[in-house]
Amino acid sequence: MKIPGAVVIVTGGSRGLGRAFSVELLKRGARVCVADINETEGRQTEAELQRQYGADKAFFVKCDVTKEDDTKDLWRVAVERFTTVDLMVNNAGIMNETLVEETVQINLMGAMRGSMLAFEHMRRDRGGKGGVIINVASTAGLFPVFFMPTYVASKYALVGFTRSWASNPCQARFGVNWAVLCPAFADTSMLSVALDGPDPPLVTYQENKEQVIATVKTIGINSVDDVSRAFVELVEKDDNNGAVVTVEKNMGGAVYRFVKNPNCL
């Protein structure tokens, strides 16, 4: 899709990858609704983005993606402000193995809820303009990771959900493309807290600390810029329906998977 003039919702948009995605979209002429549960950070991000790109280009909506009413309000406000939405980026996430239900509610159910509201708004067979839905998963949604099984489960499910919608035989009539961005470890606060925080939220971290660190070093840590570039490329790719894009620092950067053969990596 063409980014200039597009209207975008980005959840988890006040920091980390979500903020970086919002900035890259704004740089290219999009209008962005930044959604986040953290109102303080969200308002600060809104002020900074409006100062740099214009008050009519970005705004913040507080949204807890685990709450249906919050997500519906997010869409209501975004449509009232911008009339339509062309791209939905479900980026809000958590990585904490001690919070099992919250992990599933945020990483999976929040993204599914946002996706379905986007789909109903965008689908051409019911009066929409079409659009793109990008769900931000992880390489942990494709391969097992021994120290974060709950996180892995939530991301595996999100990849399956997205690919299943992309494979719908009525997809051409719907006019909505579905894609998944799967970055490996990225240089964000989520990773630093998991590895260096006082109480790392990973399974058996202390017992397996050397193996965890070795795994991270082998795969490498993506810069936020690396992931953002892959994100922009995915958005702009015309044939992105069904794409699963991995971004791995030490494994060749951005790689498109599943595009031609849904049964093979």
C-alpha cells in the first residue's frame, strides 16, 4: 500500500517498536493514531510527534487492548478524527512468563480483537475501502524458545490466526491484506528488563542463564531501525497478503517466509 496519506492505528505505540513504526509512517506522510495503555508516555509521545509532524498528523488514545470497550472506543475516535483507517498495526505486547493469562490476553486476544474490528471497517464487500492488517508477532511464533513458552504460545497462535485469514478464498472480495512481522530479539526495554531486570520474567532463567545468553548472542539483537525498515518494506509491498517476515540480526536480516508455499518455511 502507499503510505503517503494513509491513516494508521498503532497499538503499543508510545515506546519501543510501536513508537518507531509510528515515526517511520509519519515521515512518509501518513496520519497516525497512537494507542497505548500508558497515558503518561502516550501524551508525551503525542506532543513530540505533533511538534515534529503537525498537530493534524498524530494523536494519542489511551487503550487497554484486553478490554473490548477500550478497543471499540479507539476505533470510534480514530474514525471520527480521520474518517477512515487504512492500516491496522497490532503491536501491543508483553513478555513475562509469570503473567500467563495477561500474556495471552494482550499478545493474542488483543491483537485478534483489533484485527477483527479493522477487518469489519475495511472489508470492501460491506462498504469499506480495503486495507492492510499487520500483526506483530515474533520469531518465537515460528520456532520454540525454551525460556519463554507462554510468550511463544501466544505468538504461535497469532501467526496461525493471521495466516488463516490471509488464506481465506474470499480474500480478493474482502480487499484486506493480512501479514505478520516476526522480529527476533530487539533492542527495546522489553528485552532489557527480561535479561537484566532485578526479577527477570523468564522461565528457569537463573538455572539456565548461560544458555539463555548464548541463545540471544547466537541469534543477535536487532536494532529498532532494522525492524522499522523491515516494517516499512512490508507495508509498502503490494503482494503482502499472507507474508510472514522474520527479522534476525545474525540470520540475514529481513526474510519473507510462507509467501509462495504455505506449508514450507
